[in-house]
Amino acid sequence: MTKSDNIPEPNPGIMEIASYVPGKSAVPAGVKLFKLSANETPLGPSPAAKHAYAELAGNLEDYPDGSSNQLRDAIASAHGVNAANILCGNGSDELLGLMAQCYLRPGHEAIYTEHGFLMYRIGILGAGATPIVVPEKDHTADVDAILSRVTEATRLVYLANPNNPTGTYLPMSEVRRLHAGLPKSAILILDAAYAEYVRRNDYESGIELVAGSNNVVMTRTFSKIHGLAALRVGWLFGPDHIVSVLERVRGPFNVNAAAQAAAKAAIADREMVDRAVVHNDEWLTWTSEEMRKLGLQVTPSVGNFILIHFDAVDGKSAAGADAHLTERGYVLRLVGGYGLPNAIRMTIGSEEACRGTVAALSEYLKA
């Protein structure tokens, strides 16, 4: 686009953005759908959350609580933190975008790793800043590589921990080493959307690091283990001064009333969360092992999804597997947009979905 086109020009960086494409959900008519493309929980939301959502139907004329006070209190109680340091948003995507909006401008740089969440790049370019993409090691964030790319212009470092779509993570000792190597002018953003699924002794979501630092924030979501993806609820935990900045620019009613009520009920239902963790542990392990028995490479994952690679299989490809699976109702996620052109991401679904996907892939590989 040039000025000679005689049309209004967008801000710098906007036209470099490739629009985010969500996981597909369409299958041939008459075929049962198993949607395994968006990392949604197969167990659904807490019954208490559904009840709380339904109760709001009689008050749709009322504006929601603009500060999400009851939800913030519930989150604070569940995690043992100060509610004043919590900011709720329309999904964690909104909060990640607000960080870019508030702390980046042309001339600044922001870092993320090569297979990191696509929304980081969108937020960075949308603010007119320069995205710095750092190579990973074995599909895992590399602290030394990240620190080697830090400059005086670095203002944000996005770290998805665990990372989507790879499912890998950094132990907290490495996260602390990364933070220690950053200048005070740079903010470390810990995107912990899948934290509840992780069962590793060396993992932490980042709450303690945020509480003891002036330049770290953590984002979380109700879309994954809590099963409220349709309602778009996320939250950020950060220092007073950062929360104060974000509060000034967020929408005045950015989390709707039904979403607040459902999320408040969901975070109190510990039994439902535990059920989801047990299910995921069982079927993540089973599915990963069965995929490897088929001769496929699977990146070790601590999330509720696995990354399956087809590079070692002659004559077969992720695109071919995706087409074969879709015809049979199993919808997975191609991840070429994440720099993984011959891999496919699979959400851990129900037992039926996991067994069916393995059987369908076995059929494809033998064809």
C-alpha cells in the first residue's frame, strides 16, 4: 500500500500481519465430528459453571461489574494472591494484546520463540514494534538464545510455558535465569494457559516470580481446563504499576456478566479440575505411546495436546494425514503457520476420540 493509492493508511506494521486462523471444525455431512483442533477439554465445563451461566438469563439488561470484582476475589482465593494485582480480560488474548499496546511502539522490539503463539506476533506488529523470533532447541525455548537477542530496544519477552503447539516447557530454574538476564526495562510475560495440566516437580506457573518482581506478568485462561472457551475469560497477575497501566486502556466492560459468573463457579470446582487432569494424564500417555508405535515422532508434551511429526515416514505427510482424518470425522490442527509444515497437533479428547484417531492414522500409514 502506498500514499498514491489515495486511501487512508493503517499504522505501521498492520499490513505485515497475517490474520489468525483458528482450528477448523467441519467434516463431511453425516460423519460424526471429533474436534481435536482447538485444545478444548473433552469433559466440558463444571456443572456449577453452567448453572451460574444460566442464572444470568434473567438479567441481560444489566451491565456487568466493570472490574470483575467477585471473579478477581475468587481467583485470588484459589491462588493465594492479592486481588488488586489481578486483571480480568476477554480471554488471555486480550491481555497479551494490551501488554503490546501499552509497552510497545515503533523502534521497540519484542521477543518470542520460533514456535510460539501466533498472537504474540500480531500484538507486536499491531503496536508498530519489531518482532524478534528466536530459534528453539528440540522444540523447546532456549534461554541462552533468547538472552543473546536482547538489545536496548527490547521491551517485551513472551514465553509460553508450556508452549503451544509443541507442548514443551521450561523448568522454573530456567525461567528465573531468563528473568535475571533481562534488563529492568524489559517485561517478561509468562503465558501459562496450560499450567493446570502440568505435573512436573520442576514446573511453576510463575506466581512467585511475579510477586517478587517489578517486570514480570503471568497470564492464565478459563478456556482450557475449565472448559469456558465460548465465554472468553482470562486473567493477568502482575505488579501494581503494570496492572494500573492496563486498567487505563482496557474496555470498561470487557468481561461479560455470564462469563464472570461461570468463571467464578468454575475456579471453585476443584473436583472438576482434578477429573480433567486425571483424564489428560491417562490419555496423553496412551495416545503418545500409540503414535510412536505407528512409527511417528511425537514431541513430549505436558499440555493437553501432542505434536505429531511425519518427517520420518516415507510417502506420507501431515497434510495427507489431515485430509484422511477429516474424512472420518477426526479434525486435528495443521501447524504450518507455526513453522512446522510437516506436523499436526492433536488435542487429547475423549477415549473414543483418541482411540479412533490412532486407528485412522494407522489406516492412513498402511494405505
